[in-house]
Amino acid sequence: MRALTFDQKLSFQSHWDDPAEIEGDTLIRVTQAGICSTDLEIARGYMGFTGVLGHEFVGRVLASPQKELIGQRVVGEINIVCGRCDLCLSGLSSHCRNRSVLGIDKHPGAFADLVRLPAANLHLLPDEVDDDQAVFVEPLAAAFQVLKQIQLDDRKWVTVLGAGRLGLLVAQVLRNSGCPVRVVGTQARKLALCEKWSIRSRLLSDIVPRHDQDVVVDCTGKASGFETAMAMVRPRGTIVLKSTVAGDKALNLAPLVVDEINVIGSRCGPFRQAISALAQKSVDVISLMSRRMKLEQGVQAMQLAARPDVLKIILTCD
Ligand SMILES: [Zn+2]
Ligand SMILES: [Zn+2]
């Protein structure tokens, strides 16, 4: 099969081995897949992963022990879990001690013609959600996770820091929950999307952090973003850290202690909620599509996705 792989460097492979069968799993032909910041981190060598990249995908089931799945259009949850460890048994299976993660940790990913996942990871797509919207299910689910982790009400001052691929999804999800959210970013063109959605936004260079926000959701993926979040949040407020920060910058964490800040890490979220939000068109993801490129152009696509003015690049596998 064709695949976009990383092993010290990013390469397009025209003849890569099909993913090995794991007993009872499902084989999916990938239709298209989205590039996210985690993929870019992996391609910089930060995550120690080698093999086929990619975890945001839509495809059709080719083979499965669950015959009713064959031919269905699906998206897939990315954590492959054991179901037997203490965390799985206590309902925290996304933190399974024996997990592998699609295209991120010990499991070949979806920037390829074929991908394998347990049937339990798959979600069928309703006709209302087309293939372009479907590649956003995984990151949109991650955005919904914020609502599961913090209590928001209409009195809260909430800032989403970072107007990138993830921040713009988080902002829409929080706004839809009735929360008066504001987005702070560095790219005027991305902030213009907020205006289209009637979400308040400001350029980072135009604001002075005043330790007055109840909640800051940091979607910058940068150590400097976390520093800004610490300067924005009020004493006893909450920072939700939504993107993994890879870097060697030493962070001064004293403000967390002095201001008694709650820091909540936030990763994968509920697929069902994301699919129904897309089906109801309550979240606009199509405006986040910057470009569609072929899997063969994967190396250039990853370079393009790293540019600050670019949002979602979709790789097509036809
Ligand atoms: Zn992702
Ligand atoms: Zn487990």
C-alpha cells in the first residue's frame, strides 16, 4: 500500500507493507485524513514514534469479524486499549496502561491506503456528515472533552488562547454551550473566522494579560502560550492545557503556586457528541479546510500544514 511514514525523516512510500492483522480487528480503506499539530510534532521527532503517521481519518470497512460493519463509512477512536488493566476496569480506558495510539504510539496510522482498528473503536457516520466534515470528528471530540472537564456558565470569563486548528474548534464548542468565550491569537486571518461565527476575538499583541480570566484554554502548543495563560488567568482560576507542549524552554511554574491555579490536561474526547454536532451543523469545520492534497504529496502537505497561516490540510487516498 501507499503510506506517509516517519523514521528520522518524513517519506512517502509507494510500496509499504499493509498493516499486520491483530486478532479480531477491522480493516479499513482510508478515504481521506487530516493533518494535525501532533503529526507535525512526530515529524520533528518529538514523540519517538516511527512508522505510518496519521490519526484523523474517514474510511470504509473492507473486512471485519462484525459482518454488519463491512462497507460502512466510519471514523475511529485512536486509543487501542486492553480492557483488562486497572484503568480500563475503572472506566478510564483512554488512559489504558497497555494502550497503543493510532499513528502516535505503537500502532500504524491512517496516512495510508489501509488502516486497522478494533471494531469497538469505530463509529458509523450518518449521511449528514460528509467525508470532509468527518476528518474533523477526532479533533472536535477533543474540543468537547473540555466541557466534560470543567463547569462553565454564562458568568465565566473564558479565553481560548491560540486560533489554530484546535483552538477554533474549542471556541465554537464553548460558545455553543452558552459560554461568552473570547479567542486570542496571533494571525488576523484566522481570527477573522471568529468574526464570521460571532465569536469575540483579539490579537495577542493588542491585549495586556490582567490575571482576570476564570478559565484559559491553552491551544497554542507552545511553552510561551502556557506562560501567557498563567498571566491571563485569575487567582484560583483554571488553565486547560489542550495541546502537548514539546520543547526545551524552562518554564517558571511559580505563578501556579502563588495564584493557586488549577491546571487540567485535556486530550481525547467523546466521538458521539462530535458526530452529532457535525450532523446538526452546529460547528463549522469546512471553513477550517485550507487545502486538499494527494497522499503522494504528503511530505509537501506536512510542510504546508506547519505554516502559521494554514489550518487543516486534508490528504486524499483515492
Ligand atoms: Zn490530531
Ligand atoms: Zn487497559
